[in-house]
Amino acid sequence: MTQTNPTKPDPSIITNLATGYWASMVMIAANRIGVFTQLAAGPLTADQVAEGCNVPVRSLTLLLNACVAQRLLEKQSETYSNSPTAQFFLVPGKPTYLGDALKYSEDLYPVWGNLEKTVRTGILPDKPETILGEDPEKTRNFVMAMHNRALGIARAVIAPMNLTGRKRLFDVGGGPGTYSILLVQKTPGLTATVLDLPAVLRITKEIIASYGCDDRIGVLPGNYLTTEFPAGNDVVLMSGMMHREVEDTCRTLLSKAWHSLEPGGTAVISDIMFEDDSKTSPPLSALFALNMMLTSEAGSTHAQTAFLRWLADTGFIDARVERLPPPMSHIATITATKPR
């Protein structure tokens, strides 16, 4: 087997990066048009899919063939079918559905087109408030995307967590409430409160009710930067929100969590993180830092080593880091305890 010389210039790196968005737009367009939904029940010809999606057969055939090339579809003679991956993740109604997450990625497409301008000027392409209430459709796309993604990530995050005997969970910036839903389902006697912006929580309440958890999960409209955290919590969860904040704000939030916890209580931070202070690995964490620069006033990606320092400075002890396995190795969870 011929091995690539890592020191030799490789033009494929350039061409693959230059055209990388082509493949992502194939998937986004197919999802938007409804290709995977049409093929959910079994193989169809291009004519049948085109009729069901109400699009011209010629252009759709080109898209279907591109989906086959990207392993989203399979082709046998003149018929197309969903690949196992598409059938599992891209068919609406399945608990593993990620199609709403793609709608948010679609909203981000023009935002990333402004990357050079934002790097040069520091000016955001769009207001962060757009996806946090000002634009109802984009807000729904954002919240549902976070729910879709969290369903997969949260199951892996909570798998090693044992909250037996804990009664009160406070979910800071909990968005769709997905973590709270899965944790109360897993833990008898546990109740939760989700703190987030009012426009977000209108959608959160729908999601909570759809899981039959509205008797155990409440909501607290507010802003985690200014709203006081209620006292008496056994667990404070801060998942997927620290990346919107600078170090000083993260430290403030950890202090608020500390004061709201009972002695012996647990703080849980789950987020996209760098492995160390070099802030270059994993690669997706570096790209996510740019995404947060484009979509928030102060967002970035923090290193797990930084969180460990901040937790210790706040007074937490016994901090432990759990990194998820590939393909989610950019996600880390840190748990720490408030001393008794």
C-alpha cells in the first residue's frame, strides 16, 4: 500500500476544501425538497420521487445521483432508496431525526458567506436576536435543531450519569429542554426547571409536553446573565451555552451555580470544547469557534483545561472530564462537586 508523505504538498487538500460546501448543499437541498420522506416507505424511480416532491425530473435526477455519490441514497437499476443512514436520521417522525438541524444549517449558509467580512471588521452578518425570538421561523428552526442534535448527544452524555436520589435539577440556558427530558425519564423522583428566553421557552414547552414530561419539568423565563438562580438545587446543568460567553461570564455563571447548589450538589458542564489551551484540536471545535464568532457577540469555544481551572477557582472539587467517542469527540462533559 502506498502511503501519503505528510510533508509533500497535497493539492487534494485545497480542492476538497474549495468544494466542500457542494456536498453539504446536496444534503440540505434533498432534505428541503423532501427526498428522504418520499423514499421512507421503499424504493422509487426518479419519476416517482419527482412527482411526489413536485419538481422537474431532470434536475431531481441529478440531485438523486449526487445523493447516491454522497452515500445518502442507494441506486439499484432505475430505482432509488434511502441509505441506512438517511433512513435512520433523515426521515421525519423518527426519534433519531436530524432534519430540523439541517434547516438551521441552511440558515447558517449565507452567514458563513460573510466570514471574510466578519474577520476583517468584527461586525456580525446578522443579529444574534434573530434566532432568539425576533424571527419566529428562524427561532423555531434553531430550537428544533438544538433538540434534534441534543437527542443524539444527550443520550451519550447522560449514559454514565447517576442522579439517583437527586430531586431538583436546574437546566441553565436549557433551550429545547432535551437534557432535562432525558434525565427525568431516567431518574425516578427527579424534577427539573429550564431557564431560557421567553421566545425560546414557548417552543420548549411544546417539546416537553410532547414527551409527557410537563408534570415534572417547569420553565423559568429569563436571561441566565441577569436572572437569579433559585436555591436548593441538587444538580445545575450548563449544556451547550458556555460557548456563547467570554471567560469572565463563564466564571460568573459557575459562581451562580455554586450558590444555587445544596452542599454535595453537582455542577455539570457539557459543551463543544478544545482539548487544551492551544485551541486547535479537535478540528470541529476550531470551526465551531468561528461559527460562534459569526452568530454571537462574544461566542467562541473554550478548552476543557480552562473549565477545570475555573471550577477549581470557584471552589468545586472532584472535577472529572468525560469525552465522547467519535464522531462526537469534540464534545466533553465535566462534572464537579460543591463540598459538603
